[in-house]
Amino acid sequence: MAIGPVRVLVVDDQRPFRKAARAVLDVMPEFELVDEADSGEAAVSSSASLEPDLVLMDVHMEGMDGLEATRRILAARPETAVILVSSYRVEDVAAAAAESGALAFLPKDRFGARTLREIWASRAELLPRTGRREPPSPDG
Amino acid sequence: MSAQVSSDANPKVLVVDDVPRNVRLLEAVLSPNGYTVTSASSGSEALERVAADLPDLVLLDIQMPGMDGYEVCRRLRADPATRFLPVVMITSSDTEVRVNALEADADDFIRKPFDQEELLARVRSLVRIKHYHDTIEAQAAELAEWNQTLEARVDEQTEELRASRTRVVSAADAERRRIERDLHDGAQQHLIGLAVRMRLARDLADSEPEKAMEMLDALGDDVQEALEQLRDLAHGIYPPLLQDRGLPEALTAAAGSAPIRTRIQVDGITRYEPDVEATVYFCCLEALQNAAKHAGEGATATVNAWQEAEELRFDVADDGAGFDPERGRSGVGLTNMRDRVGAIGGSLQIDSAPGRGTTISGSIPLGS
């Protein structure tokens, strides 16, 4: 595993959340914001060129939505961790979110340093649950 | 239905007898009493004559070569068109013949040699019954026709109502979607950002209190922005000025912030039902948006509203580029305006030509 901070790409067509995510990542030395994207298309190309470790992905966006962007990013680089974020409640987000291969779903207003750390720390356990093919678990 | 109402004045009687003398005898009695008499000399000819002449009554001799009177009567009864045609059988006196005549479903019988007065009395009363029957049948047919017309008209109106209700409901749905989007993309996003950054400030409060304070200060601007967006949205849903002061002030205020230089002329406008005020207000705003988009550089607009008879009228005119209505601009805006005005029983016209500007005018009936 690479030494250094976790490299993060933030994807949202809404400026306020990008701004808030940036503020949170700013005070977390173990994470580093490498880019912001305001569309699914921009996210796919940014992910291809910058190869982030983690993508915070908004679900609802005009054009290519977050689920499709997630599928494409994971198809190209399966080792990428994607956390879906949305201002909708989980029950209002399509069931397809569960099959997108994302690590977790997080309501945007719950996003914070602690939550991010927790999800990142438990990513190995989260992966199989979201149905994504991934390195075998230790007792697997 | 072949229900024909024959006039009382000239009832038609068909005399069926193979003996010409008998026919002449009956004719001599009936004709002077106002009956038109036709005749047939056999059963099969009788059936032809009935179909061709549509008599009001048949005087039917029983004993004829070939098809006898019983058979003729049975056939007349079997045909729906002649089921109720009065048939009087002319019999000899014996009982068995009478019973057969009744079994063949004749209406009456007359014994030979007949009594003139008795014959005329029976014919008269049966013709009258036939006439009543025909009248009733004709009225029933007419009634059924009215009923059908009425049903068709009701169906038509129901369909029209259903269609307009569907349009109104889908317009309301579209409006709700717009509000949801505005809320979601506007204030809600700001509040989400605020929530995240407030949590961050709280997390930092112990370790880096100064940074936390700085963050909280910065949040103030975002709170203002969220409030501003909520206020705009609420204003867009129903402008407070329209609710409090009515159309003249609301339109004047709207003109001030319109995307095109706008003059307002509202004379004799008072207060109206909220849906009328809202419709006029939003149509004028929509028309101004249209004008700003299409009229071109330097164009100006005028909004007129006035009351005429039992109608509230308005028009929004610009002195801009105009367009050819034949090649149309059928934007969503215009459809919205039409539906809105139509939903409260009004109508909307668009008048435009290249180089002559565009005038959108509407009239809304004011309830009594």
C-alpha cells in the first residue's frame, strides 16, 4: 500500500457540498483532496488521470449520474473506493445504488471527519456487502 | 323502426278476399266513411301489399285458395314490422273458426254476413288503437334518439373535462417538481453545506478553537445565502405583495425587476379571486420573460390590465423583433400560460409579425 495521505476526488454538481467537503478534508492530514468534479463525465476523466484512492460521489447529477460514473470508474480501476453521497434519504435513492459497487452510501449532511475515518477504516468489511468483487477478506 | 303515424283523416285498410264481390262490398262500406281501401285476392298478395302499402288495418278472409287467412295472420304476427298491425278476420259463424282465428292471433273477427255499423265500429276502434300505438312508438324512438344525443353530449363534455383536468393536474405536478428542484438545488444544498461545516467546527472546538471560531464566522454568509434563496423561492410560489396588495402593486414591483424595460398601465384594477390574480400575474411575468428572450436588444414592453364588462383583460406587448405565428414559437411558456388561463375559463391570444413586435393578450371571466 502506498505511503502518504488518501487521495480524494470530490464529485458534485452542487457547489456548497464541494466547499464543505473541501473544508473537512483540509483539517484531515491523512486525506488529501486531489480534485473536484462537477459532473459524472468530469469525474470519470479525472479519476482516469489522477487515480484517486477515494471518490466522494454525488448520486443525482444532470447528464451522467453518480451511479453510472461509479460503474465506469470501478470498471477502469476496481481498486478505487467510492462513497456515494446524496441529499436524498437512502430510501429515496434508487436500489441501483446498492449494485453500483460503491463502498457506502452517506447522506450528505452526515458527512464529516469522523464518519469518513470510520468508513475508510472499515472499508475491507464494507466491500463484500455492496456486492463488489474485491481482494479476498482475511478469513475468506 | 317502421313506426309511421298515419293521419286519422285517411286510414288505409287492406281488404283480402279471393271473391271480388266481397271486396267491392267492403269497399262500398269503408270508402264513404273516410278509409282508403286497397285489396288483395290471395294470401301471398296480401303479404306483398302489407309490405308495400303499410295499411293501418287488414280485413282478412279466412277461406282462400293457397295460403289461407290463418297463415297470413300468423306470418304478419311473426314479422316485427307488422306484429301490431290490427287484423280483423272475416269468418262464417261457427265457433271452431272463431277459435282458430283467435289462435292465429287476430285482433278481432266479424261474422258473415256482417252488420255495417258493427264493422265500422270495430274498424274505427282498432284503427284508433293502431294510431295510438304508432304515436307511442314514434315518441319512444324520438326519446331514444334524444337520449343518444344527450348521452353523446355528456360523453363529449366529460371527455373535455377529463382532458382539461389532466392538463391542470400535470401542470400542478410540473410546478411541484420545479419547486422540489428549486428547494433541492438551492436552500437545501446550502443547509447541507452548513451542517457539514458546523460539525467540522465543533470537532475542532477543543483542539483548534480559533480555527473553529473562524469557520463559524464564515458560516454566517452561507446562512444568509440559504435564507435569500428560500425567500426567493417563497416569493416565486406566491409573491407576498400580490397577496397583500393585489395586481397593480405586484405588477409594478415585478416590472422593476423584469429582464426587459417595462411600463405598467393598470387602471380600474381592484382585487380579484386569488386564482385570477395569480393567473394574470404569472402570465404577465411569463410574457415578460418571453419578451426579454425574443424581442431583441433595446426592446421595451408594456403591461396593460383593465376590466371590461365582466372580464379582466390584460396584454403584454413588446416593440421587438416579433415572429411569424405560422412558423410559430410554441414554447413551454406559452402552453403554460394557455393552460393556466384556460383552467379558470379564460382565453389567450398571441399576435405577432416579423418587425411588429409581439402582443400576448388574455381575458378572464369574472364570476358573478
